Amino acid sequence: MEKKGGFMEWLDKRLAINALWRVLMSEYYLPKNINWLWSSGVLTILVFVILVVSGIFVLMYYKPDAKLAFDSVNKTIMMDVAYGWVFRHTHAVAASIMFLVLFVHMGRGIYYGSYKAPREVLWVTGFILFVLMAATAFTGYLLPWGQMSYWAAQTITTLFSKIPFIGPDLVIWIRGNYIVEDATLTRFFALHVTLLPALILVFTAVHLYALRIVGSNNEDGIPMTKEEKKEKGIPFWPVFMSKEYFVMSLFLLFFFYLVFFNYNFAMDPINFQPADYLQTPPHIYPEWYFLAFYEVLRGFFFSQNLGLIAFVLSMFIPLFLPWLDRSPYPYVSGKHRPMFKVLWWIFVADFIALTVLGKLPPTGLFAWMGFVTSIIYFIFFLALPIISAIEKKKAVSGGGQ
């Protein structure tokens, strides 16, 4: 006869809850030599949850119809529904803050060499999540059906026409029409609320699984065995999570300050005008988190085709970091790589410059500045194989630390 026990014991016998808890939480150890930047991963999950919850409330009143979408957002949700403005502000601010957290998370991974072996799969799945989040943001930006979101969608979808052979037909297929219209809005709505979030959940699970297999990196890039992690590391639960809760608390204070007092940065004033396909805005630009890549597209102003190629490369070249940077241990973390460190901070300054230039008119001096900063962006990645070769020679000759 089966011994009687509580519900958790009954569930554990059927789903191995305790074993799963040990693998994912209590017996998953992290190195001690990590800093607050390692909390950016859990912040992405927190912001994604905020996006989903606020999105569900907004979805209850949103109308995915070209004739009704603008009023459903700017009148019904913002004015008629009690506290509807809170959920819209929360969703808009969370969309922007998500990319701030993602850039910090990816930047930390690049600086400390978290893409190096054996973490290639971890990096690739993380990059796929970035692309999926970018696609989710792009499709969601059209949904308010404002003037800037309409023309941003019109401009970006036009880029697909440059693809050889299938380009023009592909643009019509994406839009469902010759211009951005009601069919486009419906398609983007379906992608934004169903397929893309589902894919994000799937790849998040794979990403976390890969993290549990290879373990977290550390500031020095020192590889640690499972035995060393148990002896020298800290358990994810409850020790590390207690620090995560502190970081999340500070983050939420900052986040809701933006939601209630400084939300304008996430809402372009031009987007409070209804979409008008007969009136083009004087200057079209995407949201701030796409501006750097958009400036690369415009930076090659003397050739549209070259600009499009550069734009695609700028988005996807970080995916190949594990194969561009092959420096061996101890040249893993940027802390111990003088040449890489200098190049890294130049890259960060260049990315900020590209973001600023992306919102300025691409004329005169600004156009040439965009070209130069676009070239510097690619120099960072193209220089990595050269730095790797130099550091390999140092490692072989015993010059490493």
C-alpha cells in the first residue's frame, strides 16, 4: 500500500519536483567573482513578464482595425477605461527598457567573453532571443496606427524589395497589400500577440537550459569544474536570488518612476497623430533602440544596396562572435585583454554616437559622420581575428597571465 503523504510528496513522485528544484535552483552554483551586471539576465525575464501582463490588459480594449486602432488606443484605453493609461504607459516604457536591459546583458557577455567555448549555444540562443524581441517590438510599434509608426513600417518593409528576385513579391506578401494597410495591421497584430511571444518562451527555456549545462561565466573568465563550483561558488537559491531581489527592487523603483512621471521618451509626439498615407513626415525614424542599426543603413548614403547589406550585417554579425574571437584562456575576459578593452570602449562610444545620429537628418556633416561611425562599428568585429592571433602567440610563448 502507498504511504500517505502531502500533496507535494504525491506530486514529486509523479513529476520529480524536488529533483528539478535542485537542478535549477538549490544545487546550481555561480562563481563568487561576478558583479551586478549578472543580474541583467533576470531583469530581462522580469520586464518580459511586465510586457505580457500589461499587454493582456491593453489587448482587452485594442481594435486591430485600421479605422478603429488609433482611437482604441488614444481614446478608449487612454481616456475611457479606468487606469487604462497606466497599462499603456507600462507597456510602452517596458518595451523601451527591455532593450536597455538587453544591451547591458549582451554588452556584459561580450566584454567578459561569455560567448566563448563552451558557451556558443548559450550565445546563439541569446542572440535569437534578441532578434525575436526586435521583431516583437517592430510589429507592436505599428499597432497604435500613429503617423510615425505607420511610416516607419512603410519604410522598413520597403527594404525587403531590395532582395534579388523575390523582393517585390515578398514586400506585398508581408504587407498583404501594395502599401501598409489594414491587412498589414492584422498580420502584425497576429505576430505580435501570438507567434513571436510563443517563440520567445521556447527559446528562453532553451537558453536557460543551456545556461544550467555550461554554467555562468565570471569576471576573470576562469573555467571552473562542478566540484570547484560547489566549494568556491554560491548557490543560486537562496543566496544569489536574494541579491537578485534587491536589484529587481531598485529596478522597479526606477521603472515605475518612468511609467508615472517620465513616460514621454517611450511615446513619440508625432505618433499621437493618426496614420495618414497621403502625408509623409519630414523625417522618419524608428524607436531609439533601432536607431544605431538604422544609421548604419543610412550611413552608406552613396549606395542603397550597400547600405542595406551593411544594415543586415550590423544586425547579425554579433551572432558570429564565438568564431571571430578565438583567443584562448587566459584571454577570455576583457579585464585581462588590454587591446580588446580599448577596442571595446571605442565600440561602446561608437554605438552611442550611431544612436544619436540616427535621429538627426542624414544631410551634410551628419551624413559623413554616419558613414565614419558605421565603418568603426564593423572595425570592432573585423579586428577580433587579428587580436585573437596576437593573443594566441602570447599564450604559446607564455606571455599570458
